[in-house]
Amino acid sequence: MSIIVDYLRKTTLEFIKNQKLKNGEIGEYRYSSAVSKPTLYSSAYAAMTCSLYHDLDLLTAEEKERWIIYFNLHQDDDGLFRDNVIYNQGWYEGDPLWCGRPHLTCHVITALACLGDIAKKPFKFLKPYMEVDNLVKWLGSRDWGEKVGWTGNEIMNIGTLLQYARDFHCDSKAGKAVCVMLEWLSENHISRETGVWGELDISDPIWRSHAIQAAYHWWPLFFYDNYPIPFIEKAIDTLLRTQNPLGGFGWGVHNPKDPFKSSACEDIDSIDPLARMTQKTAYRRDEIMAVLEKAADWVLQNRIEDGGFVFILDRPFEYGHRELYGEKSKGAMFPTWFRTLSLAVIGKAVPENPLGKYPWNFIMHPGFQFW
């Protein structure tokens, strides 16, 4: 591997430092050099990436507290976090479950954990999902067809927040709801032949990609609770079929004009479960290791000269709002975090790889960044 991890760490942290607003509060970060306003998402991406590289260890207690205060100032009374910049300027209409405040909140609580703190207010928003009958009805009413990928985000956001309420706010009703959710997912809309969810024809590589992108959002709920992965060997078979000739995992969902130049999402959606499943079973382990080695090389190809990473090579990308815009061939905060996390997960699963020589910092916390 041409880029040693120490150099990767140095340049990635320099990129993040360059997104910090000059004369701004300690937590104020912009998304990329193409925008000027701070966003809460960008602050969370900064904290989570810096945590992976142990860089938060260098902050003073006062600096950490100021960043924590910055996050907690954005928590609404229902427990969810709100980014006033993007919500006041046309974020996704209606605050949907798949990408609205619940999605943002899952990122912020992880960032807070990286800083050693928790959300101050309880998640009143979750009350309907703690009622078991209502939860089961809600799960059954999701779209398990062509929009199963959206359903993936919806269920992950609710499931992650329930796990958090159980573990960090000591809510026993949330704990019961998590058990019901995992049991329901183990028995409904999942194929015994493929190990993934949804009514899709996964012989088509694009629909297979949709199915994996959905499943990626549910498998962490299982992994975090050490709950058995349903049909894990079949899931591995399906996951291994998603790698494309360039080493990534895109087949045209996010980049139809150049499908093998895969997105940060398409890549981690296969990398993360493959890496974690090596800890659960020896099934096809050598093949998984080879796939992850090739994936590491591909992820590093998405690193840009400014030290950041791109969502898709040779394409600009807007993450739902103009203040979350990354220019073509310029680094941006979301892909920098997600691709760094991909490399860290590969490092944990493949210790012989140079990425495995670095002591990546993971936290025991629901969501994305535990190991």
C-alpha cells in the first residue's frame, strides 16, 4: 500500500482542520471549501473522524466541554437534534425518518460519545416506538420493495436511538422495544436463500446493491447487541457478489454513468458487514480477506490532494442541501469520515494489512463506530 497510515492520518486531520471556521466556536466546521456556513453534521463528522485517529485525546478538558456544549445547544425538547442552518433553508421536506432529525441525531450522539458525553435530554420522540404493538405495526408498514433502502435508514435510526435510550438513558421500555425489533427483523421480509431483506430480484446487480444498502443499516443493530445474524452464511455469499472490478461495491445505484466508481455509501455498506462477519464465522474467511484487501486499495483511490475524500470520484455531490456540497475532486466532510471509517474497519478485520497496524479508536456505542 503506497500511503502509510501515519501520513494518511496527518493529511486527513489537516483537511478537517482546514474546515474549521476561523474565529468560530470550537465545534463549528463547514462541510467543504465550497461552502461557508457551519453545520452540525460537519461538526459530528469532524469529531468522529478525529476520534478514530485519537486526535480528540489532544484536546484539553475545557475544549472538549465547549464542543459538547455546542452540540447540546442544538437539542430540541423531544430529544432530537436540529441543525438550524439546513433546517431553516430547505432541508428534506417534512423531517422524514430516513434523513431528518433522527438521522442527524444518530450522528450527534456518536460524536458526543467520542467526546465523552451523552445527550442531555431524554428522547421523548421515541415514545410511540416503545409501544410494542405500535412498533410491530410500524415495521410492517415500511416499504419492503423498491424503496427498501429508505426503509433501511428509517429502521436503523429508530433502532439506534432505542439502543441508546436503553444504554445511556437507562430506559427499560426502549430495551424491550429493541428486542422486539431484532426478533421481528429476524423473521420478516428476509430471504433464507440470500440472507438479505426485501422483495427484490437480487440476481440483478443493481437491486442486489439496493438490498445490501438496506441490510447494512440493520446489521449494526444485531452486531451491537451481539444478536445472532440471521442466515449469516447466505448473507456472506450475497455480500461477496457485490464487489465490482475496480474493488469497490457500486453497480450503478449512485453513479449510473460510471457505475464501478462507487460511492462512499456503496462501499462501506459491504465493507462493514463483511469485516464484522469475520468475527462471527470462519465461513469463506480467506475470500473475505482478499475482498477487503482489494477494497482498501479502492477506498484510498478516493483520497484527494487536499487530504480529504470524495463521495464519488470525478463527480460533485450535494448531501441534500447546498451547505453540504462537495465539489468535483475536492474533499468533503461526510465522505472523509465514511471512507476513513471503512479503512478503520478493514484494519480491524485484516490485521496483516498496513491499516491493521494502526490502533484505530472505536467506542462502545450504538450506530456506526463500535467494534
